[in-house]
Amino acid sequence: MKNLLNPFLWIILVVVVAIAAVPIVTGDASLRETLFLILMLVVLASSVNIITGYTGYVSFGNVVFFGLGGYFAFYLMQNYQAHFAFAALIGGIGATLVAVLIGVPVLRLRGAYFALATIGINEAMRTFVNSFEPFGGSVGMFFNYEVYNAYGGAKNALWLAYDGIVVVALVTIVASFLIKKSKFGLGLMAIREDQDAAQVIGINPVRSKVIAYAFSAFFPALAGALFFFKNGIIEPNVAFDLLRSIEALVMVMLGGYGTVVGPVVGALVYERLSTLLIIAPPLNLFGMSLGFSQLHLAIAGLLLLIIVLFVTAGFVGWLRQQFPRVRRYLE
Amino acid sequence: MTTATSVILDAQKISKRFGGLLALDQVTFSINAGEILGIIGPNGAGKTTMFNVVNGVYPPQEGKVIFRGEDITGLPPYDVSKRGVARTHQVVRPLGELTVRENVIAGACFGRENLSLTAAGRVADEVIDFVGLSPRKELLASKLNVAQKKRLEMARALAAHPILLLLDEVLAGLNPNEVADMLSVVRKIREQGVTILMIEHLMHAVMNISDRIVVLDYGKKIAEGTPQQVSNNPKVIEAYLGDPKVAQRFLEGAR
């Protein structure tokens, strides 16, 4: 595993740890919430990057695994008083199994058909959970506060959830790096570039894609479990919110698809940008008050349009194109 | 051919239909170890379809493909590749956003030998050197010109250390100097003991380099033999060349 000694990987990890440690040291709960969200987005973006950026299969509905992981874990925590870390792991494994089951037929589709199918899967799952009584149907599920007692109270549980997302984010980045540098990752990129040529070289495309899809399901499921553990409530419209996966794709495109650090940068920039827009004072135009908070999605859309038209490779991809010498260091 | 030579590939009565079109009609041929077998024929004769049947891109409706004694009919391309069959494509298919070296590493590590990335890297460096792409190793494959892309196709196929190499028009679109270079590469590959099945339109080249030639026309095999035999075959001259002047040039090319 000489790849684990790569200085580039360690630089990202150190930076992430350094930022993530700030609220733990200062005890700043509001910063903790902001960073929880950013780290969660890092996980979502880096995961969808495995199937979309490395393999070239655009997964619009990847949030389905975030929701499923959340639901599986929530169910275990509420009904069996499972420890949140254990529940998250089971949620992750459950979502991964679902990804494999869905992936085997769906990953035979190519291009736009696959992208559309992933949206369909997410919407179908939301509709199903909406009327699935064990998961609380359309009302969802919520904890009574006793669940948090096992962790020394609700306040402590929030900190534990934060520690959890830090660990999950670090593991996701390491996995994303190792996959990219592995033979398996080379196979994924070969499939992205030309699936038919990849087959002729000796790559089994369906098997590789299903494994990639499983990875891109596992980490969001862990994040979902932690997110809903922290919230204490889960409902279908929040768990299977298609917008969340589209935003994750915007982050990947913004940072640079197919790179390791791109989704991390993309998640950070996107989250900061949308927060800025939400808290920005309204603009007075011709006597109309125009709030940016309603506009932040429109601006996200515009941003995506600009990237797709002019900087297809994203920020990190652009750096790699402009300065071939940094390719070796900037993955 | 003497009886001592062993048969590497045996295609038996292959038929392939696309809707109403019979692309291959009961085609039979075989290749012996170490041989270069040329497949020629007019456009649409079924040459590339034959390759696609041999390496598993299409399963044939009838017939069998036997590779080193094993029936590989209908196996998917990645399984055929693992058994030691590599190919190049008529229309080059570089993995554009990967570097030249990464392209060739992919060829080495997923093929017959199933190498690790490190070992594949060493093989790739050798093969890239062999086809003369060393100065462009770290370039993105999409940045190469046509001749270089053809070399890359060749390198990627060779990196798998194949037993049988299928070359689909590797000379098309090259200038005379590039053709000569490529032919010497093909000869060197044969010297390494690789058996070669090649589709080629460039007559003088294919006549010079092949041990034997199979002629396809409208999906049927109309002739088979040494370049001399094939070029003197009236059926070939009539059906394939038609024009006596072209036929004359064809004959000259064979010498």
C-alpha cells in the first residue's frame, strides 16, 4: 500500500482534520453545525464522484442511499436501542446491498438512460417509504429523548455525531483516493472513456460498475445515518430529497469530476456560497425587494451552466489542464 | 504447412446475420502458431464482423470459434481477452482522458497475465518504447495524431502479451513512411512468437507480410492460400478486383 504514503493524500487529510478540530477545541456549537453540513456534503460529493466522475455514469438519484442508510439506522436505534455507530454501519451495509441489487440490472443502461433510471429509483423509494408503516409512512419517525440518554444526553450526542461525520469524511476521502490509484480505479476510468474498448482489454464492465456503485452508496448511507441521528427525526421528503443529490453533482462539477480533491473543494465552496446568498440582505430593484435566499438555487443552476459551458473539467481539473506538472501531485 | 504446426485459432462455419443482412456466411478458416494470416475483401465483406465474432463482441448465429482447443464461441470480450486474444480497432479507440502510459498499463494489467499495476507499469514502458511512443508517454491519449493513436492501439494490445493478435487496418490512413514503420513493428511482433490475424486494405503491404490470405466477399470466403495463390485466383481477380488494370497492379504488388 505505497499509495497510503502519498504526501498529497496526507495534505488533504491534515487540512480536513485541522478544520474539523476547530469546534471540538473551542466548543463552538454553531460552527460545529456548519462543519457537520460541509463534511456531510464532502461525503455525498466524493461518493457520487466514484460512480459519476471515475466511471462516467451520472447518478442523479444518489441521495436514495443517504435516505436508505438514514432509515435503516434510525429504525434500529429507535426500535432496538442500537448504538448509533453500529446502526450506521448496518445502514451502510443495507444501502450497499440495495445498490448491488439495483445496480446489476440498471448499470446495463448507458448514458442518459442510467441517469434517468437513478431519478426514478429515488422517487420510487420515496413513494414506497411514504406508505411503509414500519418506517412511519409519510410522517416518518422521531426519537423520544430517552434515545439520547445512552450517550450522556442530547448535547453530548450531537458532539458524538459530529465526531462520527469527521471519521466518515476522512474514510471517504481515503477510499476515494485509493480507488482512483488502484487497478480497479483504472478499470473504472477505462469504462468512462470507452466501455467497448475497456471490454476488449479485459475489463468486465458490469462487475466493475456495480462495485463502484456500491462504494458510492455506502458512504452516503453512513452520512445519512449520522445526520438523522443528530436531527432525531426522519421523514421521506427530507431523506429522499432529489435536490440534495443534484447539489452534490454541482459540487463535483464545480471542484472537478474524476479528481479526489475536487469534490472536497466543491462541497466547501458550494456550501459557503449558498450560505452567503441565504444570509445576504435583500436587493431593492425598482421598488421590489429581491431576496437572495430564494435565488440561491437559481444561482446554483447558473453556476452549473457556466461550468458545463466553459470549465468542463471543474476547478481542480482546470488546474490539472493548465499546469501539467501538477498532475502528478494533484489528484 | 507441415502437420507439426499447431492450430491456434479455428473458426468453423461461422454465420452472422444482422436482421436481413447475412454478414458472414459459413466462413471457415484456421491459423497456425506463429503465422500471419491476412484477411482481405472489399468494403462490407464482413472482415471486421469476423473479428467481432472471434473476440466475442458479437456471438455468431452458427458456427464455432475454437481457440487453443477451447470452444470460446459466445464468450464476452473480457473473457476472450483473458485467454490471450488482443485486438486493435479500425477506428482507433484511445482512452482519451488517460495518458498514453495509463492506456498501455490498462492493456497490460487486465489482459491475459492479470498483472499488478507496478508490474504492468514496467511492461507498459517496454511496449511504449517498442512502438516508439516514449517521448509522448505522459501526454493525454486524445492529444496524439492519427499515426500515434494507431501505435497506441498497437501498444495497448501488445501490452497484454497476447497469444493471438487481431490487427484491424493498422495501416489505414498512414503515410508511406509510417506504413513502413508500422510494418516493421508487425514483423518484430511476429518474431516474438505472437500469432497475427490482420485485416488490411493496403494490398502491397498485406501481400508482403502475410504467410497466407483469406479473401472474403459478401460474407463468403471466396479464396484462401499463399499471397501468390490468392492473387492468381481468377475468382479473386474477378469478384474482388473486377477492373483488369487494378488486377494487374494487385499482381505486381504480390511480388
